[in-house]
Amino acid sequence: LSLPWPTGERGRHRPSVDVFFESAARCWNGALIGVLLTGMGSDGAAGLSALRAAGAFTIAQDRSTSVVWGMPRVAVEMGAAVAILPIDRIGEALLHGAASLSVPPGRLLSGGDVS
């Protein structure tokens, strides 16, 4: 992975989740899972979108279990998350091979869809 020091708008967030996710999207060709958890601001949303565009299975923490629903909210609004799950279901989704799911663009999975 290549993690250049962010500048400009992205330079405010150190470390930057966007820079990490975008680097992973370039390097791993979709064979990965991206998870964006609670946090303030929008860092991570553009990177999660890049992961999804590269074919990754992407998860955002849901509003009800987020302490601050900033970062996941922006990702959800951008359409970057394939699944929007409560924190206690994210581990289960990872363990059940969520990376191999084929999810058509525009379809979201809810907590009840992951088993």
C-alpha cells in the first residue's frame, strides 16, 4: 500500500481513512472488505466509495449504534456502503464471507439480510 502524506483538505485528518481506503482499492482489485465505523466528519466516505467502485464489499455502521453518525452517514448518503449494519452484526458479516457476496449496484443490505 502507498500512503502518501495527505495535503489540502485531506491534510486535516491524520491518519486519513480516505487515503488508506483509496490506496487499498488501487492495490487489491476488489478482493477486500471495507468497514467504516462511527466518527465525526466525512473522512472515509470517499475512500469507501472507491473500494465499492473497485468491487469490494463495503460496510458502514448504522445510525442506532454509532456514537457519532458522521463518517458512516456521509458514506451511506454517497451510496458507498453495500451494507449498513449495527456494530454487533459487522463481525458476523465478516465471518460469513461477506467479501464473496455479489450485490447489484443500488441494492443495500440491512441487518436481517446478512446471515
